Amino acid sequence: MKISHLRILNYRNISSLDIEPSNLFNVIYGKNGSGKTSLLEAISYLGYGRSFRDSRFQSLIREGQPYFAISADVVRDSANLSDRIGICRYRNRNQNLEISINSDKSTRLVDLVDKISVQVIHPQGIDLILGGPEYRRNFIDWGAYYSFPNFKDCWYRYKKLLSQRNSMLKRRDPIESIQFWDDELSKVSEEITTFREHYIDLLKPILLQKLSSFLPQFDFEILFSKGWENGLQLRSVLNLNIEKDRVLGYTFYGCHRAELRIKCNNFSASETLSRGQLKLLVCAMRLSQGYLLKHQVGKNCIYLIDDLSSELDANSRMLLLNELKECDSQVFLTNITKNLEIPSCSENSFINIEESIEP
């Protein structure tokens, strides 16, 4: 998929922007604070339904304005067709978000996310390795979401069941009442784990191959723990730990505690690699997801790379850009100047953000 037309209104410091990006590399350049990252962030909002920089959407609305709006024409990979998607969020909490898919209205972010797949690489992106397990669970679930149609429903069911059980634990409801929910919770947790394990099995050889190119001096190992001890049924684990959960006030075991661990040379990657090497690891992980998505379900990712030069030397940058060119994905890059070495292509585009933003 590729964005053929992008419109942004009242998003951070972007008052109004209307561009037609190229199909391959789009270099967004301009001085610091001019809106380069805001443009990438707006695109990512279409793909994630949230910002990769701030969790409060009110802070994304331009000062003095009542709302922000983002819309894009997205050309499908499988046919010569496109979808016009858009989102509008209001500062006033009494006004619901508005989502538009080919003129059909919705209030569900999932309807938007289904139409576009986005990968973001930015200076804080190494939190994927250095941050808590939820970052890596989200990484796995992004892939499982697009790869397996039933994953979405399972995950929503699990969230509801887990919330119900945790509420009962906090109230210290009778054990029998809590255990009434455990059969279904365990069943759905096992289903989600099966999806995750299958996805990791598919991703692992691709990721290890890319890591051999990006970081050939290291031997990597990818390990997945499902959130409870291997060899045991979750239902039995919940039974054994019901008193512990009642004391804690939440469910300790389950797929919501899953973890992805990456080791290099038998040690944790977070403790072994430099910041530049960590960024290359993250780039390999994101590229591997995009490669698998394309070859499994025929979808191309759109890549958003903020501050390409951060932490990467010239050789690493060119290695990453050549990989992106090979996968024929649309790429948006930010840089202070127009002078950025990218693979030669007639479809490359250079966008001066200061000239593109309308007053």
C-alpha cells in the first residue's frame, strides 16, 4: 500500500498541509521544530490510532484550535483501487472521534487501522528493546493482528475477561465466583498464545537473516515466554495461584504477561549492544515484520523514519535504505537538510516542510 494524497489540519504545529508523496522515498526536510516529525506522527496516527510520542490526543491539537484532522488516499497492493481514510479528534471531550472510510462513518479505531499498515523507526524506538515487556508484546501483536484474522476477536475477548476477573479480585469476591470465569479466560489466553507462537516461528528466520546482514559480529537468539510456565495448562496455574491473585488484586499469569527476549552472544541484547547497534536491531525487527506481512498476506508496509542519521553511521544508513528499496515500500524520512544520500530512483521526492505548510 502507498499513500497517494495526504492532508493534515491543525496537528501540532502543522496548520494545514496537502501533499502528494512519491511511491518510494520521500525526504521531509527543514529546520528543527518546523513540523517534520509531526508529519510522520500524523501518518502513524492513521496506522496505530495513537501517537508514538504522546498518549494524550488533546496535546496533538494545534494551540487555539478545536480539533485536528488527518486524511489520506491509500492505494491498495492487491488491486488498482484506493481507500480514502480519515480521522478527526476534538479537544472537547463531549465530542466523539470521527472516522471516515470511503465516506462511511465510524467511531472505531480498528476500522481505520485495518486499511493501512505502518512501521515507525524513531530515536526513542530502541525502547522496543530497553523498555518493558509490553513494548515487545505490542510488537508481536502488531504482526499477529495483520497475519491472523481471528486474532483481533480473541484479543478483545481476553481484555474483557481479564478486566472482569481483576475487578473481582480487587473486590475480594468469593473464590468460586472468580473461578467461574477462569475456563474461558484460559481458553482464550491459549488461543492468543498459539497465534503469537506461530507468528514468531514465521518471523524468526527472516529476522535472523536480516540481523546477519545488519550486525554480523553477533549471534542472536530469539526467545518467547508465554506468560506462565511451559508444560502447564493456564487453568491449573490460575487455580494454584488464586490466593496470590486475591492478595495482589490482579491476575498474575496469562498471555498478558508474555515476553519476547533477544539475546546476542548469549547475553541480553539490552545489556550488550551500543545505542547504534540497538537501533540497527530495531530496524531489522521492523523490516522483518514488513517483509513477512508482504509475503504472507500481500500487504506492503509504509515506513516512517524520523531522524535517519541519529545513532547510525553512513554505512548503516545505506544498508537500511537499500533494504527498504528492495522491498518496494513507500518511505517517509526526515532530515534537517535536503542533502541526504538515498538510493537513486526517479520516484524520489524531496519535500520542504516549511514551504508545504499553509498558514
